[in-house]
Amino acid sequence: MAGDMNMVEAGLIDRLPARDDLEDAVDALDEFKMLTQLRDGWRDMYPDRKAFTFTTARSESRIDRIYTTDAILNASRDWKIQPTGIPGTDHWMVSVLASHMDAPTMGRGRWAIPRHILKDKTFMQYTLKRGHEADKELEEIERVGRTTDKNTQLTWFKYKTDVLAEARRRQRIVIPRTEKQIKELEEKLSEVDNDLTLTEGECLEQSATISADITILERKWFQDTRKETATRNRIEGEQISHYWPSLNKENKPRDVIYALRREEQGLDANLFADDTTVFLAATDDFRDLQLILDEWCTASTAKFNVNKTAIIPIGNAKYRRTVIETRRTIPLQYGSSPYSNVLPAYLHIAGEGEAIRILGAWFGNEIKATQIWAPVIEKIDRVLDRWAKGSPTMEGRHLIVQMFAGGMSQYLTQVQGMPTEVEKRLAKRINKYIWEEKERNPINKDTTYLDIKDGGRAVLDISARNEAIELMWLKRYLTFGPDRPLWATLADSLLAKNTPATENGIPVFIK
């Protein structure tokens, strides 16, 4: 689905100045996406990047979008927003290169030692014997020192190579009984079908008999495998363990190559300082900070990505506007140096309503933490859909909701807060997922939130979870003494400064 949507889902990053669209419109699109399993492809590829398709003198927005299914998204690349060059159009074009779904050939993957070989006594004896030999070689290397012909890496490589070679050799010898019988019957069937000495009736009779035997063995093998899987799933399934998540994790093929060449320039350095935040006073000079950073980078061999550096002015609206217009932290006055307190031209200064991402949260002036949640909700939808394919029970769905609907939203809620409308959308998804997409639920959601001992299912109450996060913030704020966080002292100053006039009688030290 592609076109001009005339609205955005993530108003915080898809509009400039940032603003929220009508909640009814956003909810309607959200319902349609859930129904059709569509994702915002460009935003999925660039979750934090800002780009716009429609620009006016006063605003910019990414209202032109392409929505795809997960299957198409996995085979797509080169998502771009660029001008069309067509006269008369005022929108930029969103484009994507989608590969044909049948283009790549999926192999069988990397070879792994079969389970029945891992249980083979002869193979295990060889592995232990070879391991003791390798251990002695390592002790000898530690005693006399390593050389180019005798070192730890070569010893480990030789041990691993020998073990894999022995596993392949045993695999050709040790074949599971049923598999061996099927293979022998298939060879016999091939001989019968190609035996010219048999009459047509004899060939048909023998062929039918052998085929029936193969079918019986195949069914037996399938039923045995099914019982084994069901037994293990009964014992280990729907538990927070390695087994259950491994069944539901996204299985991405390792060697499917849709494009060999990347047009982006390669990295010149592989060590970066990420999400570094520095607070400067108005009297501080950015050039001094740049000298310190350059010296630190030289010593540590790290690199600051100067092109991504952004400035967020702090102060009243008039001061912020002055900084943006003059690119100076202190206005130029008579007698002062014209080169002091100047922000270099290569630095981006965030305007009013523009959000900057820092450590997973969004900061800026005159912004609202509302529809930045759209990418997070989409990610939760994708994970819940994948885990639903395993047909989990209600107990399993309760654990899935805890792990993903709760886990994927907890950090952003703690640092940014969750708006009420987003809380309602997430609670609706949880309730629908718990009851397996049923239209009418036999038990109200408040009952499912109760503990199991109280007759509930201990389902995540997202509203109560969010209140608990707010209470933890309050608890840290009310912690007095040497362990009190620095931000609480700053909050005290802001609260005291903004005390209503009706409370002027309160002593300053209490404020």
C-alpha cells in the first residue's frame, strides 16, 4: 500500500514542527495495519532518521509512505526519499527496490553434527581421547612457548577439524534404523522399477508392495518424531528457557544475498563514542570543547561523528530563538570578540518542535512524547504475530506478553513516559492477544490481571505497570541524604522557582 496518507503516525519525528495528528485517524490506520499485517517499510529500515516528503514554508512532513508485508520487506532494499524531477509536483518520491521472492535459492544451511552421532559411543570416545591429546599439546606450548608451527590456535583448529571429520565418517556408518530401512527400500524400489526381466504385472505388484512398506516406515518416522517433539514441548515448552524462545525466534537465513554492493561509503573507523551528551553554559566556547574532544580522540583512537552533532538550546523562548537566528550563545556586544561563543556552521541547531534522540529517548523544546511510539508498537506487533504461530496456550500467551509487550515498552516508558492513547492501544493488543484474537472475551480484562491464586491469569496490566514506574521515580525523588540523585536537586530548584503565588508563605528551605 503506497500513497499520500495526509497524516503521520510518529508525529514527533515525521513532522517538523512536531505535532500529533488526530487520534481517530491514527487509530483507524493502526487498526487497518493490524488487520492487513502491513509495516511502514521506510521507518522500519531507518527507525531514527528524519526525512520528509512534503515541504511548505512553515512545516515539513513524511506523509507519503509505502506499507509492505514482512515477506516483501525482507526482500526489499534501497529505501529512498528523493525528488522526482517531474514539473508541477510538490511531493518527494518514496521508492524501494523489491527483489523477486523466488529469486534466491535457499540451501540446507551449515552442516551440524547429527543428534544420533552425538549419542554414538564410538564417536564420544574418540572425541574425549582427541581432547586429552589436545590438552597435553596446550600444556606443552605453555611450558616451552609458542611458535609459528605450534601454538594454541593451530592446536584448536586441528582438534576441531579432526572431530568434524570423525563425525562425518561415523555418519556414513551409523544410520538410524528406520532411516536405513527406508533408504534400502528406496534402492530396492529403484531396482524393481528398472528391472527389465520382470513382467509388467510382477513389476507393479512388487513396486506397490515396496511403496506401501516405505509409506508405513515414513509414517512411523513422522509419528515418532511428532511424539518426541510433543513430549519435549510438554516438558520444556512455555517456560522461560532456551528451548521455547529458540522455537519462536526469527529464523533469518545467513547466506541470502539480495545485493552484493553497497553504495554507502565504507567506515573509516570502527570505534565511536555514541550518544555522548555535553552541557555547556552560555559563556562556554564550543571551540574549547572541540579541542578537548580532538585530543581525547587522538589518545583513544576513537572518533566523534561530527556530522551528527546537534545543539539543543536551553533557556527561555526568546533566548532559544536568538541562538537559532544568530548561532551565538551570547549576543555580540560592543567590544566583544566576534569569534567567541559562536556555534560552527557544521553543527545542527534543533529548532522549536524538533526532537533529538539521546540514549533511546527524545528531547527538545516544545515537543510532546506521543506518537514516537508508532515504531515500538509495530515491533511488538511483529513479535507477537511470530510467537502466535506456535499456538501457545493462555499461560504461554501471558508469558509472551510479559516478555515482549512489557519488555519492549518498559525502557521508553521509564525515560519518556507513555501517553494515555498509546497505553490504550497497547492494552487493547494485550487483551486481544491473550484471548487468541476472539471478538468477545468470556472474562473481563480486570479479572485476567489478578494473581492466579485470586482466580486471574496474572496478565500484564500495562496501566498499573506504568504507574509503578512513576512511583519509582517519586521514590528516588523523595530519597534524602548522600544517595539522593542529582536530578532531584535540580527538580527542587525548578519546583521552588515555579511555586504559585498563593504558596509564598512557605519557608524557602521547605520549598
